[in-house]
Amino acid sequence: MTLQSLFDVITARIGPLIKIFLLLLIFLYGVFAAVVVRQIQLMNKVVNEVNFSIILFTIALTHFMATVILFLIALMIL
Amino acid sequence: MPDIFIEEKHKMPKSRNIMFPAGFALHPGGVHFDTQGENEEIHLFLRRHFITNVPWILFAIFLLIAPIIVLPVMETIFPFTTLFTSQLSFILLAFYYVVVFGMAILVSFINWYFNVYIVTDQRVVDVDFVNVIYREVASTRLNLIQDVTVKTSGVIRAFFDYGDVFIQTAGTEANFDFHAVPHPQQVAHEIEIIMQKARNREGVSNLEKQLKE
């Protein structure tokens, strides 16, 4: 068996593992992003700046949605 | 006969809503906090000076531009990356930028934004947003404040006029530390003015009570 074919065998076996690992990582990060959104929502009740609080919440929500979309894309194309 | 024995009423400047997160706001408009009383007015709304955000901003910029520099030489440094499909590379790069935005930028910003120090006409409130899963809110009444100390040290702090204000309270109440706030001398001065007014109000109400008795 040549080195290249050995390499091919190894990557064929660990390829799916890498994909599952990456999906799990994105999922866990999505949980973190959700926690950030919730924390901002709660903190906006503690300290509320009428003009900026909604902007900050929107940015955090957009970040969370981007993570969700990334997860779905990764699920489809990987 | 001119009115010379009547105390001049302190004219409160008209409050304007804060449009952008401020480090120092006197009589801010459009700001409320959770336990604010109905007749309680915010006199000072403080955060750490914006210059304290420069380290994480620079780090975030470095992380954002790092792929542009590293990617062309990635195959030389990490030969196994030649095995990555274009889809995997795209997902990894997108994930990298999402993580940089979330952890390096958003979390750092909210750490600065939600760490506030509030001085009202009745008390001092310290909101400590330590991290995403831990926060602390402490408050003390103005009549329990015994001492206000200002400390400014270092070239950068002197240049940008920011420093620490230490508020010592009586008894078992916790002390309040305002770290890296803009215009610390003015902050201490404003606190002392508010404390004096609170004492005057207390003195008047005690006098009224005695007269009624």
C-alpha cells in the first residue's frame, strides 16, 4: 500500500467524524449565542437605554440567526 | 428689597436622550434602571472610559484580517488542509468569522456596555456584568456614604482624563469602586453635591417632623 492510498483510507474514515465534530461545535456555539441573546434581553431590563438597547438586542439576535443558518448550511452541504 | 436669603434653586439642565452608549452622562435622558423609584432621578450615568475598549478592538481587528494573511500560506504551514473540500473550507471560514464576532466583539462590548455606575438623587447603584452568566447589582443610600476618593495614575489616564472613584460606605455596607470612569474629579464633585442636597432634604424633613410634634 502506498503512502497516498494509506492517506486516502485514513481521510475516508475520519472525514465523517470531522463533519460530525464540526456540526456539534456549531450547535454548541449556537447554544452560547442563544444565552447571549437571553442575557442581553434580561440586562436591558436592568439597565435600559431607550435608543440603543433595541439595537444591541437586534445585533445579538442577528448573530444567533447567523449561527443557526450556518448550522443548517453545514448540515446540507457537508 | 431683593431676595438675598432665598436659596437659588439649582436649575436642572434639560435632559436629552443618549443616542450612543456614553461613558459619562450628566442628567441623562432616556435611561432607566430596574429598581428605579417613581420620583428617583438619575444624576450621573457612568461606564468605563471608551479607551479601555481599545485592546479588544485591536485584537478583534487582528482576528478579522488574520485569514487574509494566513489563508494563502495555509497549505504550506498545514499540508493536510489540501484535503479540505471547498464546502468544508467555506463552513470553517464562516464559522470562524461568526465566532470572532460573537466572542471577541459582541461579548467584549456587552461587558463594557452593561457595567454601569449610576448615581441618583437617593442612592448609588453599581451594576457589574462580570460575564455572560454572572452579574451583580449593588446599591447604597447616599446618607450611608462616608468618603469619596479619586485616584488617577499613569500617562494614559492623565491624558484621557479617566480614573477610579472609591466610595466608602458606613458599617457593613459594601464599598463602591468606580473603575476607569471619565472625569473622575467631576464625578466626585457631583456625588458630593448630591449628598449635600440629600442631607439638606433630610434636615428639612426632620425639622418638619419636630414642628408637628
